[in-house]
Amino acid sequence: MSPDPDCIFCKIVAGQIPSRKVYEDDELLAFHDINPWAPVHFLIVPKVHIPSMAQLTPEHERLMGRLMVLAPKLALEQGCLPYPQGGFRIVCNTGEHGGQEVHHLHVHVIGGPRPWRKG
């Protein structure tokens, strides 16, 4: 899918809107959430515009597998303690009923000592 000119995450991927990057490669971008719920809270987005989990197809399996393998690595690098005493939460809101606010597929990686502001 091509970039959506009205999508804030497409603009972040394109460098039109600044972000505090955690990680970047040819397919994925991770950056800190601007309104964090916890001591560790960042998002991972595919650089390609996919509106939500509901639009994933078999062609996205490798990309999503990479995203899910990257999440724990980055969580530890950002300060989450190792499993099982530590850990983190991965959240992917999908659609209006699922609480999705930005219609560009993304996962929140949230962790660190509790209590958290949300979650």
C-alpha cells in the first residue's frame, strides 16, 4: 500500500514530523509514544501504510514476524526487566471498537515498574 498523505504515522516515517526514534530499518520504525502510559512506552510501525490488523494478508507474515521478534529486544534495550520478573505488554488496537486512534497499523510496547498511568 502506498503512503497515506493524511496519516500522521506515514508523515513520521517520511521524516515530515519529528519523533524520538528507538529503532529504524528498511521496513520498521519504532519511536517513543508522545503520551506514555508507563516508564517504557514506544510504538513499532511498519513503514508501509497498512490501516490495521484487519487488513493483513499472508504477504505480511514475514513483516509481522519481524515486528514481534523485534519488540522484546527493544523492550529490554529501553529498560524493561527480563522475563519472568520483568516483562512488558504489547497492545495492538484494531478498529473503532478496539480503540484504534491512528489508522496505520502499530503496536504499543509498554513496560517498566508499576503503577502505570494507564493499562
